[in-house]
Amino acid sequence: MKVKATREGLLGHRLASGIVNTVHLPFVALPSTKALYRFVRVFNPANGKAALAMVLDVGPWNTHDDRYVLDGQRPQAETGTDHWGRTTNHAGIDLGERVWGELGMTDNTDVMWEFIE
């Protein structure tokens, strides 16, 4: 499924995994704590580029959107508000700087992702 991807940012900050975010770290954030430390493949359909990453942060927006992350439902943040009522940017995944670059991203746009078992 295609979902909107956004750039993580927050360089130098500690991620939910406890690891400090750097430009060299190949990671993504998904909105479920149950996804932490799992490997994913992310694909940019606009240019055909793919990247491998580990889920090292939780978000965007929600922290327990297990139906999206684990059961294939649409991201709850796509509704325009998160579980706490904050306005969202409709994103379903955040990409770290390295993954953003490997995918050739220039703006927030749709990507596809899957767990690597």
C-alpha cells in the first residue's frame, strides 16, 4: 500500500530505540511500538529506488496504530487528526536522512514499505 512519507529530522535527538539520530543511520519510524527493531524495505514508486532500514523510532503522530503497521489497515493519521486530536500531515511513515537520500526523495510523497522477515 502507498502511504505518505515525511522526513524525520530531529538530528542529534534520541529516538524511541534510545539510539541518537544521525545522517548515517538507516532507519524509519512507524506508529507502533511493536515494530521497533524490525527491518523494512521502503520503495519510492516515483523513481523505482529502494532502501533497507530498521524501525528505530515510533511515529509519525501515533504510537499504537497497530492495525496499520501490523494488520494492513490505512494509517489512522490519514484522517487528519491523531489519537490525541492533534492535526496531522497525513503521513504513515517517517524516513531518516539516509533513507530519504537513498530513495531520492525531494518532498513528502508516497512510498511503499514492507517488513523483511
